[in-house]
Amino acid sequence: MNILIIGAGFTGIQLANRLIDEGNIVKIIERNEDIVERISNRLDCQIVNADGNNLQVLEELGIGKMDAMVALTDNDEINMITCSLADAVYPDVLKIARVRNYAYYANTNMTAHQHAETFKGNHRPPYGIDYMIHPDVEAAQAIVKAVEHGAISDIVDFGENGDFEIIALEIEKGSKLDGATLKNIRTFTDKKFLIVYQETKDKNSDNMVSSLPSGETVLNAHDRIGIIIEKENIPDILDLCGIKTDTIKKIALVGIGRIGSIVADKIIEKDKASFLRKIFSGTKKMSQTFTIIDSDKTLCQEAEKKFPQAQVFNADITDNSFIEEEGIHKYNLVICATHNHELNMVVSAYLESLGVEKTIALVAQSQFGNIARKLGIDVAIPMRDTLVDSIISHLYGKSVTGIHTVSNGAFEIVECDLPSSSQFIGKQIKDVASHGEYLILLVKKAGSEKFELPQGNTTFSVGDHLVIIEKTGDKKILEKFSK
């Protein structure tokens, strides 16, 4: 693919690296000359020092021959105007814009939803933007997923009504899986599940090494494994790993900025559907179970009005006297969702040391995942990776409906629909399997509403929806299925 990225901030560079590693042709426009000089020798692509919202500049870089344009400047209005400008002349180029203003995001999505039938015709989407990405929404959704599962793991799910999820768990010493060979673990339970990936400690360092398992793979204590399993059977797999879970009765949310506000809104909204009654067993009032903490007085005043069900404290979470007076160290779960990612990690680790049972920390990227776990943090949500995953899933075309990086970015979970052109149509899984390169995790047969764990004799048909795990950046594998 030929892709034009406008804006070379952290996300732009991370996206460019992923795309270049996959063999795509990438061009970048960045208006800051210092940034251009700094990254010119770090990226194997053309980088131009110019304004992206200039049609002449876009045309000089060949916008008409591009497959996609991604606007990632730090200015929402420039991202939107640039897409609108390009769309007026080149409507066939896919356009993706990042926005941080939630009002823009919500209003645009609402307009597109209310007039869905109109936009199905020859009308272009609002502002000519095919996909509008809001980083805070992506991160907040990941946090809420983790809360729903008791903060035991980072979660990959497949649609709102999907039966299966991928959870990442650490094997406890002395558990049933400690020392077990993969081909023998079926005797431990009658529940259907699949080990998706394994992270083991490198013998020569403290780094974790990721791999795709086989039947001969041996699991050991402190290995971290990804498991795909039906939601209702998660307690069984937790038992096999030796993980004990307690009912969450008290949650504290640190940071009520953009992300924190979305998290609080989603959790409280779910309370109306008995979500909190399920995880907050034994409690009667939200104010007894959900606490918001922020050092910004104005944000706290707004939170008190918006979330009357919650208890709001205008306080410094690093203040020991506040922690002790309000008993924060006795909470079951603390979510650190401020925009200071280093603070999130430090506070989460400190509160764990004081007695908080579970912590979720918003961090910058997946490389901080291992560090977070070493500090005792239960779930680390990598904000930039979550955003880049969302962008890339839109770039792969209509056949690919979702991409999620796991195992600190070592692997991609890809959802795709099999087109009639796929070379695998009519073949069985046992005939196309390639150990060590990829695994087919789930299949939703064309016309079916439910996923199923595939068997060796599962035959591929046009329109089948697949979930595959592959090494990140291994574009050749995806092309075999989706093209």
C-alpha cells in the first residue's frame, strides 16, 4: 500500500514504523523542521517539511495515487480540514483523522449514524473522513473491558455479542498448568479453550520471549499465556492457572480528565444494566463503591455534577495522609487514567505495595507492559498501541475488520472475512496450517452468528469470518487469507 501520514508525533512515527516493517510505501508530511531533522535518519521513508493542509503539497507527494491518508497532527481542526480538502478532489483515497475533541468525535459519529442510509449512497461521509479515531475513546474502552473482568488481564474480545475472548494470565507456581505439556492439558477440564501464545523468561536476561505454542510446549510457573475461551468458562481457566479472584466492592478512579470521564461514564452507564451489581456484590449504592480522585479542582466540580452517584475527592493521590484518611489502600481496584503515564505507573505500583488488590494503569506504549507487571501492576493499557491498532485495522481494507497487538506487540490478532479470491477457499485447516508462523483461533462460518474453535477438518468457505494470530508485521500471512 501507498500511505501518506500527516504529522510525525509519537503516534505518527509508531504507525510509520509498523507500516514500513510490513513492506508498505510510506510518505510523511511534518511542519516542524526540528522534528523532520530528528527523524529523517530513523525512518526508511520520504519525509517532507511542509504544511499538510496544502493541496499543492499533497499533490506533489502523489495524493491521487495513494491508497490512504492518515492525519495525525496535534490540531484536530487541521486534521479534519486536510481530509476535507483532499476528499474534495480525491474522494477515492481512504482518509483517517485523529481527533482529541470529544465533541467533534461524538457529533460526527451521531450525524453519520442518524443519516446512515444517506451515506450508503454516493454521498461522502462527514468532512470526507472515512474513519475518525479518538485516542481517549479507544483507551477508555480497553480500561472498561479490563474492569469487567476484575482486572485480572488485558482483554481482546470480538464484537459486543461475541462468546469468546482472549485473556492473558500468569501461571502460578504449583497450579495445575505448572509443568504441564500442552497436548495433555485437555484432561484437566472439559471446557473448550486454546493457548494462543506463550511468554517465557529468557535464561540470559529478565526479558520475556514470546512464541506460538505447539502440542509439545511445556508450561511453567510465571509463564504468561494468552488463552482464547468462552466468557462463561473464564473461572475454570483461572482455576487451572492457580489465580484466585475476589469480588470487587470498591473502585477508585484516579484522573477525571478526558479518558477518566469516558471510563466513569461507561461504568456508570453499565450500572443501569446491572453491570456493577455483578462485580460489586454486596453493595447497594454507587457512592459507596465508586470514587473519583483528581488534583484539578475544576475537573472535580464538573465530575460532581456529571456523576452524582460517585464520591469525588479533589486531592493529590501521592499524598500519604489522604490515602490513609480515606482508606484508599483498602480498595479492591484502583484505575490510574491520568495523562501522565509515568505517574500512573508509579502510583499504581505504590498503592499495590500498600495493599490495593488490583490496579489498572494507562501507559504510553506496549514496551512499558513488562515494566508495569514487574512493578506489580495487574493490567497496563498501552494508549499509543491501542490507537495504532485501530488505524491499521482500517488500512487493510474491507476484508480486515480488526487488528489487536498482544504480547507486548510481538503478535497481531487479526479478524478478517474470506473473499472469493482467497487461495484457501475449499481447503481444510490441516492442509494450510503452518506451525510457528500463525494459528487460526476462531471461525465464524458464513451465515452463522457464533464463533467456534476450529478443528483440523474445518473447511474454508467464502464469507467465513476468521480470527488469526500472526507475528506482527508479517503481511504475507494476512494476504494469503484476505486477498
